[in-house]
Amino acid sequence: MLDRIAARGHQTVFRIYLEYPGKTGVIPAFLVKDGMKVHKWLYTETQPEPPAPIETPDYEDKNLRKSLRNFVAALGKKYDGDPRIGFITAGLLGTWGEWHTYPKDELFASRAVQAEVMDAYEAAFKTTPVLLRYPAGEKTDGKAPNAARKFGYHDDSFAWATLDTGKKAEDWFYIPALKAAGPAAVDKWKTSPIGGEIRPEAWGKVFDEKPGLKQIQNFQKCVEETHATWLMDSGMFEKKQKPDRVKRAEDQVRRMGYDFHVPGVTVGPVTDGKLSVNVELENRGVAPFYYDWKPEYGLLLNGQVVKTLPSAGKLTGLLPGDKPRVWDDTLHLMGVQPGEYKLAVRVPNTLKNGRPLKFANKTQDADASGWLTLGVVPVK
């Protein structure tokens, strides 16, 4: 799966689950054989789909708890830092791996088990971000606190149960839950990615000028308040969509994540084989960039890259609204043949053949694909 998705130049976001409405035999057979109890019941919260049978494991079972810890450790050993992976949603606990068994809350994992799974993920993943379904503070009912941990979040009822309505019955919605979990949870997006899934009832419809269902919340406002970087909307791909819906979806989705723009560049003359470059970088998006990809400069001649040079600049941590960050570099051009070159910059994707990171400037791709042209450099 990872290879198939990477072949399209994309990174994968995935989750492993132990229970899923309508699916049987998901729980590893050896756990059942060793005596773990399995709760079989009818899951009714499947709108817009009909109710479906579900099998929920006993999350307190000692063998299951050991297996979860071992699994996460092995997963991290094999996949942490794998460039084919964008983010991992923690999964493993609850229906669809969404960390709840509502309406049978009594079947869900205890705080102790939740903490064990989070501990395992923190130990196993140092590079690839892991995201949790629910923000939780010290007093969040039934949830182990996670606001102070290094996890992002994913709102899987996006644009349906996202914004704060002020209603007590809807305090489980993402934004009020975030506020209740405390300042560390509210500021989570600044250091850890936020994503999720558009609620199935809103699939496709959320992008219409008039969505038609009063429960559907404004997509743009949801993106701005959550600082979402990625989302799923499986319904958009189930059937052919109206062109205006697709166009609105494309326009709205571009508002997610980072939006890097270079408002100013200073390129000095070549002196003693050295070239000073100052690149101003601002983020006009709703979220920072979460991977420490390394920028590099290129000397272009007739559209071809004849030399690449490293930059000390960083993308990470540049927040929307921050003053422009300056990349101040000295490039060593000794050995470069005399001529008039175009100087350009790019941030290579760590995934081979991955989609390039692009800047919101007209000179992006002007002289070479994937490169932002900065100016002309005469080398004598």
C-alpha cells in the first residue's frame, strides 16, 4: 500500500484498528484462543449506514495489553521516519480505532491502557508524527490526559462536530473539547499536525454553496479554527461529482496547512567565489510545516540545474502571522564556470519522486520544475 501510494508522489496517513462495525475476525485469533473475552453487540451509531454487528475486545486483558505494546514498538522500529508516511493516527483502541466505544462506554479501554498505548507510541516514534482522536486534559471524563504529550489530533467528525456551538450537549465537539483540555491542547497545532475526516453525513455536501443539512458547519471556518493540515473525504470519490462541487472543494482544500511566500530576496555580487543570499519567508496558511526538510539552492543555466548548494534555512516552526523568517546563507561558487545563471531555491521532498513543496510566488517553476527563481547571478 505504501509503495502504491508513494508511486503517485504521495505520502500515506494510516491507522490500525481492532474493531470495526460489520467486520468479523479482526481481533488476532491467538488472543481469543488464549482466553481474551470478546463483546459482540449491535453498533447503531453508523449513520448514514444501517446498524452493524461489532466485536469489541476486552481492553484490560493482560495479553492484549502486552501485544499492543509490542506491536507499537515493532511498528516504530520498521516505519518511524519512513518518507512514504506522512502521519499515523494512533488507532488500536475503540471503534474504527477512534478511541471510543460509544454508546457502550463501559467497554472502552481504561485510562491506564490508554496511557500504556501513548507511552508505547512516544517511545517508538521520534520522527513520524502520531495523532490522537480526542484532546484530553487532567479532568476529561474517561480519557487519559494527552495535552502535554507530543501528539497531534484528528477530528473525525470534521465540519459536523467541530466548532463550538455553546450547547452543553455538544461540549464533546472538537473545539470545545480542545478548550476543556487546556492551553497546551489549544496550542497543539503549533508543534504537532492536526487532521481528520469530514463526517460521512457531510461528504461532498460540505463543499456546496448550500450544503442542505443544518448540522454541516462552515468548512473554511473549521479549517481556520482547527489549523487542519490534512483531511479525508471518502464520499468525494465514491461517484462522479458535479464540477462546481469539485471546484469549490479544490479551492477550499488549498486553505489547509502551510502557504509559504517569499516577499523579499537580496542576492549580493559574487566576491572571492562567495555569494551572499537573504531569503525572506512568510507563512500565509493556517498551520506550520511539521517536517525538517532541508532547503537547497540551485544554479540554473538554460533551465537545467548545474549546481546545488545547501541552505541553513528552516521551514519548521514558522507560524501564520509570524514576521518573515530570513534565510541568511553564503554560497561557495568556486569552480563554477563563468556565465549568467538563474539562482533558485527549493525544499526537496524526502520521498523519492514525491510532490514538490512549492512557494506561493509567480516565479515558482518559472525556469525549472520544483524550483523558485530568486534572481540572476553573473559569475565571472
